[in-house]
Amino acid sequence: TSFVLLLSGQRAFSAGTSIKKSYIPADYRMKTSPAEETASRADANTCDAKSEHHHSVGVLGAGISGLVLATQLQESLGSRIAVAVLEWGRGAGGRTARRRAKLANGSEVSFDHAAPFFSAASETFRQNLVSRWQAKGLVRQWMPRLGGEIGLLDPSKLWVGTPSNHAVCKALSEQLVSLGGQTLFGRHAKQAAFKDGQWEVRAVNRIDGGSEEIYRFDTLVLSDKLLVLPNQYAVLSAGDMRGLAVPQTLQSTGQVALLLAFDPPLHAECDLMKLSSGPLELLIRDSGKPGRDDTVDLWTARSTSSYTAQHLRGEALDDEAAVLKELLQSFMAALRIEQQPTYASVFAWDQ
């Protein structure tokens, strides 16, 4: 489920991936430029010069929701708006991000360690977005061989990015820049406050030695629920949180991703398996997805949220080696295999 919280003045709107252009009044003007520096454009001062005469919009988070909104706003309103996206990571992706790993033979592979796929359930989503992404070769439908109790999951509506799940975000990021917007990667937004008619965002530049940067926007978009929920990534004060249109059911859970490589490939009879017991709940064959390199057999597995709660201490696992051993044993038992992986690691993240 996508999440967007849009803050315009002291008003707030929450929405999914269906963006309403009327959220941004066309006659607003920016009072202060957002920043002089950008990690994604050759001319770092271009946005500053233009922004003096434009309504400024800051988007926190370069995942699907944030980038879809950012590109649609920049494309629809053109010269009347200046959009800048701030992202914690070193590139676009959000929950479609990939994780690179180097194998023993020196070759590099990448895992879809976050969201393993997405479901296109609504006709609006399929026609307005997925069909366009498909025409550009960014996504393909996935018809996996199923194992276990899949339950409510409809395999006829599963899609993946190609050549990896972050392909859509990468393309949207490039599109935004081509339209005149900005993408600022490696920026950890620490605080956002409404001051003197604008939203002031304080961020740490993780790429440039941890220096603090200050951005000011007429409108601020929080595209990740972690920026709103009570946790170490929240950016709003309790005072600014009052009265916002935040869904009451919004929650976040931790998960441990098990990343495995096999050479030779496993003789498995499924590409997607849901488990009903044990520490793992979902097994995914990354190499079985369309558009993937299948020279090495890559798998990811997701732990249950209860298992993660038992072993996650802050942002780290209590005993990474023990967690890896237990999850690997569960994986091998579920597929009834004895072959050991050529690469194995675990990664904790918040979904």
C-alpha cells in the first residue's frame, strides 16, 4: 500500500498513488530557494535561479509514491512549480530497492531484498501507471510456480520490475530531472517544521561527511510512513502532527530478509512459496522472475514479523550469525534440499 502525506501550509492531505493536481495552487510563489546543491544535476545552481519565481515542493522519499507524485506535479504544472526529492539512500528505490552482493568468484549480483513484487489489483492503477511502465520495458507480469499455502495472493496480478524491482523508481527519477526537478540522494531528513509560512527541513548529507543542510519549501510531501509514525525516522514534532490526515490504521513492522545464491541452481519445483509455520513466511526465487539473469540461482526469503521482533534490537539483530543459521535451516527444510548456498546473508529492514 502506497502512502503520501502532503503538507501545504498548515493543511494536510493523505493519498495513495492517485495524485490530485488541485493540491498545489498554481499562483503560489516560493520565498526561499530549497538548496544550492544537488547530487543528480550537472548545474547545481539551476534550481535556485528558477525557484525564485516558482512554488516550491519538497518530497521526502524517492520510492514509488514520492516519485510518481513528484513527476506528475512537475510534468503537469511545468514552469509554475519546482520539485525537489530528498532521499535517505544513495539512489531511488524505496521499498523496491535492490541489494548488491559480491560472490566468492568475484561476480556481483543483486537481490530484490525489499518488496519482492507488487500487485496490480485496481483497473485504475493498471491503466494509468502499470501499462505505461510495461510499454517502456520497466515492468513485466510474473506468473510464478506456486508452493505452499498462497492464500489470498492472486498470481495472475503479480508484477516485477525489470531488470530489477528498482527499475521503475530509477526511470521516474531520471524523468523528474529531465522535466527540471531535482533529486537529492544521501539526505537523511531529521526534522521538518512549519516556520514563517514555509516548511523548513533539516537534513544530514550522508554522502558529504554528515554536514547539515536546510531546505525551505512552500509545500512538503512525506511519502514514507516511517517519516510520520513514532520512530527514529519521524520528522514532525508532536505539535505539527496534531490535526493531520494520517490514517489511524497506519503501522510499520520489521522483517529479516534472507539472501541466498546457489550454483548450480536448485532443483526446486516452485518460484514462490508461502509458509504457515516457522520463522519464515515467504520464499521467492529472484532468478525465476522475468528479465533476470539466471546464470546464478538467487533466492530471497522473508521472516515473520514476530520472529523479527524477537531478534531485532534497534536497527541491528541480536545475533546475526545465529539468525542466519536458523533461517537457512528453515529455508532448506521448506524446499527439502541439502545443497548449501554459495552466498548467504541476512538483512533487517522496516516495511
